[in-house]
Amino acid sequence: MKVEVWCRRCCGSFQLCAYEALVTQPSHGYGYWAPDTLEERPAGDEQRRGTQEAARPEGTAGEVFRVFLKLGLTSFGGPIAHLGYFRDELVTRRGWLTDRAYADLVALCQFLPGPASSQAGFALGMMRAGWLGAFAAFTAFTLPSALVLFLFAMTAARMSGPWAPARCTG
């Protein structure tokens, strides 16, 4: 019989655990998650329907796009700095999730390969507005810097004069 791991760590109600592969690894056991936050159920359990409906995203992709566009236009620095901006805007100001849930999300994103801020932004958008929210968050946060780099690349070849090397090398 296949068993699924259900977790109530972040939202307070049991839902199918997105971290099932990590939680059920024999080398990890249930060490990171407190035992009272986990429950094993038979695969296809009927309680899944009600729980997933309760965990449905609350926002819209447009809202996520606006918030992440603001962050993309104003955030400066690397992925660690971006995570601080995300926390300030989404946890402190907007209350989209708790500090504990955000810390867990950041820990998971740092565990995975790639920039943690891009992964966290994608996940936060998905938590708020589903797949469209994930795409909106990634696009809105990445687009401003991608456009600036593209414009610089297009104009760098045309630079001339004594100041051209200084503009390109700093």
C-alpha cells in the first residue's frame, strides 16, 4: 500500500506534503519536521479533497505581478539581499505568510541548486496565485534587470571616445 505524507507545518491544516521526497528519506527520517506536524495516510485518501480546497491560493496573478515588479525595480544586490527584500515586503508589510513559513521556504530554496531568490519568488507567487502567480512573480522580478542588461549590451558596442572604456569597465 502506497503511503503519502501529509503536513500541517505551514498552514495549520494537513495537506499533501510538497517535501515528501525529503521527509521520507531514510537518512533524514522525520528529523527536521516535528512529528506532530506529520501524518501518514493511504494514497488517494478522501480527506485530500477538502484539504486541497482549503489550501487554494488567495490572490491574483495581477497582484503578484505588481508586487514583484516593484521588487524587481527597487531591489539591488544578490540573491541573499533579494530574500531580505522579499521578507520585508511579503511577510512584514503584506502578511502573505508567517516568518516561520518564509524561513522554511528559504531553507528549501537554498538547498536546491540555482539562485535562491528566483526560486523563492517563484514559490511565493505560486503560493499566492497558483501557476499564473508563479510565472508572474518570476517574470516581473527578472524582467527589469534583463531589460537593463539587454539595453546596455545593445549600446556598449556604439560607445566611443575617451570615456567609453570607463563606462564598460567601471
